[in-house]
Amino acid sequence: MGDFLRPVGYVGPQGLRALLREGSLVAEAARYGARSRTDRRVRGSRPYVGPGHPASSEPVLLIPGFMAGDYTLAPMAAMLRGAGYRTYRSRIVVNMGCTREAADRMERRVESIATKRGRKVSIVGHSLGGMLARGLAARRPDLIAGIVSMGSPVLAPGAVHEVLLKDAELLTRLTRAGFGGLMSADCIAGACALASFEESQAPLAPEVGFTAIYSQRDGIVDWRACLDPAAIPVEVTASHIGMALDPRVFDEVSRALVGQRADRVARAASADGGTGDHQVRGIASS
């Protein structure tokens, strides 16, 4: 892995003790189950239409982490839909391979959603998904309203537990052995990796909101690498994997999206006295 992906000062969690912290996933899944049952009871007691069932309008794209797929963020999507958001899958089955190619696919996905909805899109990304979101936000501020990352080591993508490093090494070996479409050495150490990293460090437009959720209990990535200076940091108590399940993290994601929209509305109202609605310029509403 290229040294630029692990700058001086970032080392990542190490050893069995760090991995054992991920064992709290069991408790986090239990909390999700309890919240899910409560939410179902509440929804069942409300009328089919009305204030209890907010209309879905705000588009949110969810991007999973390394070696994960859309299914890992299905609980998050369900929670956001319950809060009135219209959620979209990334269409990633397993998030591996060239990050630059993945970013290009996600750009086309965001553009498609923005065109369909006639408005900018928010992105919620877990781990690598958050890093993809960060790069896309720098690349296409005309399409992206804001991003929320969860356990995404934007400042040092290589500051991760050796288990992930071995997974990446295995993928590169399989690619060299003739299994295409996995991950080449250039994707983690060469020009491709450098270009992807530099894009994720590019400045964000002032109108693009960014909230970085992190946990000091993270057993997979160096939590300090999640503290992008461009982001509003929000600390949670969760494992790395459990961020995708823990309802306490869901609540922080929802608060972040609400706060980002409020900022957009206030900025637009201050600028021109408008409503602050974030329609996409040059893209017709459908």
C-alpha cells in the first residue's frame, strides 16, 4: 500500500484486542432489533396518511464500505425512509476493485438520481463509502447537497487494521493470477490510488455540508483519520461494523441531514430571500 495512504502519525488499530472491540456488534444489532419493533408499533398506530407518514422528498444515496454491499445499509435506509427521505441503493454488490472506477459509477448514479428527482442528492457512506462520497462531493458540488460519513478514514485510508490490508493484498494477488475486475496493485499503491486519494482531499464548495461520524472504539480504522477538517465531527460509541446497525448512529445521521438542510435553507434565504430549496441547476424536474 502506498505510503501516501498512511501519512506519518496514523497507524490504525492493531492486534486481537482491537478486533475484539468489534464484538459489540452483537449489542448494536440487538438495539436495532428493539428499535425496529418499536418503530413498527408506532407506525401501526398512525393513520395511513397524514403528519405521521411524512412524504418522501429528500433523495439520499447510501454507499457501503469495503467488501460490503447495499444489504449492509438496508437498516439505515429503512430508518431514513421512516423519517421522510427517499433512499437509493448504490447498486454495489461487493465494494471492491478500483476506487476510481467505483467513483465514476457513483457519479453516474448520483447524476441519474438528481435528474429523476430534480434536486441535489445527499450521500451517506460507511467506511470506504464515505471516502467515495467525499471525493464525489469535491468533484460534483452541482449534484451533491451534502454528505455524512461513518467511520471513513479520509485523511489516511491506509491506517486500518492488518486484516483489511491482507484482504486488499489477496485481491491484488488474485488479479495478478488472472481473476479480472478485482483490484490491481495500481489501485492501492500507484497513480490510480494517488489520484483517488488527492480527489478525496480536494476542497469542498461552501454549500456542500459534511458531517463525519467516528468512534474511538473503532477496531478497524484509525478514528483520528476520520476527522476531516472540512467536516463537522460527531463522536458515537459504536464498533466500526456496528455503525451500520446501531440506532444511536441512525439518530446522528438523521440529525446531520436535518442540520445540513437547515444550513442550505438559511444560506439561500440570506442570499436572495428564496425558499432555500436545493433544485439542481440545469436539470429539469420530473
